[in-house]
Amino acid sequence: MNKILIALVLIFGISGCSSTSDGSFVLGAKGSGAWHTFASEKDIKEYWDGHETYEICMKWARAEFGSQRRAMAAALKRRDENPMLCYNPEADALRDLRKSVEKIEKQRNAPKPKYLPMPN
């Protein structure tokens, strides 16, 4: 039983990692916020340079972390494109608004604590 548990922990632990250009492993799936934090500059450049411009713009809209967008902007700049080509302030505002609404709905739908009546 312990061997199975250890095997499962290892499998799930490794599945949250990516390999790098030098053969080592880095935390996070390629392109994720965690990956941008731990991957080398070379790996980040290679990753984004391997994408078409339209693919970068599609991923820009879903990027959650500034490090992701900075890497995308740098890739665009290396192509002699405007680094702010994919920036859409209306889409960012809409995403922020949706997050706020989800947070409010989650709080509203959270179970309310039940209080016992106070004795007289």
C-alpha cells in the first residue's frame, strides 16, 4: 500500500513540472505563471518564439501573471512588432469584473454560520 501511495505522489508531483532545455525539471506547466518564475531566460525565449503572433495574442488574453505578459511582449518586440500589440484594456477590465462577480457570488452562496439562541 505504501509503495502505491509513494508512486502516486511521485507521478502527480512530476506531472506538475516541465523539462528544460538542459534536461532538468522546473515547477509548473510550460507557459504557466509558476513556470515563468522558475524557468531560465533561454527557455522562456524559446517557448514564446515558437508561437505565432496570433497565438501569443490568444494567450495574452488568458495570462494571469505579469511575468507571462512581459515574456510575450518581449517575444513580440524580437519580431519587430509592437510589444503592446495584444493589449486590450477592455478585455482586462471585463476579466477583472468577472472575477469580482464570482467572488461576490461565492461569498453570497457560502453557508451561513448557525448560532444557538442566547439563554434568557
